[in-house]
Amino acid sequence: MHLDGSSDPARVEDLPALLPELDGASDDEPDVGAGDPYGWFVTAYSSGTVVLAHAARPHDPELVLSDVPRNEALLIFAEVVRGEMDAVLTRPWVEE
């Protein structure tokens, strides 16, 4: 999902161009995101906050990381898109 709300199929090779869109973030368009085919979706904000959620479990708390450098956010995005959720979930997420 691009900053302007449009979306393309999530491909790992396209992710490096996605996070720099956050340089133009605003209150109306605050985030970019990517997901896997199994319902996991990761969202990044220009503040460095990264949020992980599962579409099929909307009542589960979201998982949040703060002050994430963009290179680390890119790694998280790539792991989610590749379905490497064991690696993603080992990070020190906080439930919100």
C-alpha cells in the first residue's frame, strides 16, 4: 500500500522504493504497508513506528515497534511479504 492509498501486489523487489514514500507523509496520508497472502499486514509510519496486524483476527491486539530505522523496517516488510513470520515475531513487539 502506497502513501497515497493505492496498492500493487506486494513483491520483495519493490519494497526498497516503498519506504522512502514516507518522506512525503502527512496527517491525511501517514503510512505505507505490505502484506502476505495469509492475512498478515505490516504498516510503517514516518515516526519510525511499525505496526503488525492480522486481517483475519481483527480483535487481536496490534503488535507495535517504536523508533524502527528504515533499514530495519524494510527487513520486516520483506520478511512479512515472504511469509517469514517466525522471524518477524521474534522482535520485541508490544501489544496495543
